[in-house]
Amino acid sequence: MIRNIFTSQALDEIKEICRSVISEQMKQPVPISVGTETEETRQKLQRIMAKEFVTVNEAACLLSVSDQHIRNLITKAKKGQAKRPIPYRDLDGVTTFRLSELLEWSEPRKLRKVS
């Protein structure tokens, strides 16, 4: 049907234009779209990193774990059941973490050489 409307020369020109456009598009870097959720997470982490003390929810976000996991770590620390207790502070029933201590605690321990 298209062949009836366009001449052979017109079709060749359209094909050439299409090839040219596709070629140019292939040279362009594909933009990576940052979704709204990704941007919100980035902003949330920036706010957390700007604080000296963080909440249970913020600690969970920062460490990419659930709030309940953080609460379980606190419970184990309170009961003395943790080899490396999470460094929390209980401020009259409100649990907080000093950001610098939490980040240091979260780093893997270096292997010690046995003499």
C-alpha cells in the first residue's frame, strides 16, 4: 500500500533518513532515568548522613535491613547475647545511635594475624 503512494526514489530517501536517525541515536548515550523512588532514597540517605544521631528507622535504612532486624540486634545487645553488640543509646525509652559509631560497627572486622 505504501508503495502505491510513494515513488521508489521517495522510499529510498525515507529509508536513508531512517538509517541516519538510527545511526545518530546509536551514538548518543542512553540516559539513565533516576526514578522517583531512587531519588527519594538518595535524599533520605543524605539527610541521615548529615545527622550526629539516628533513629532505629534511619539506622535500618542506612544499613539496608528491616527495622525489626535492628530491634532484634538491640535486644541481643541488652541481653548480652551479641559478640559485637550494636552501639545504641537508650534515652529514656527512645533508642538512638551515634552515626559514626554505627558506621564503624557495621564495617567488617579485619582478620587478625595469629602469632
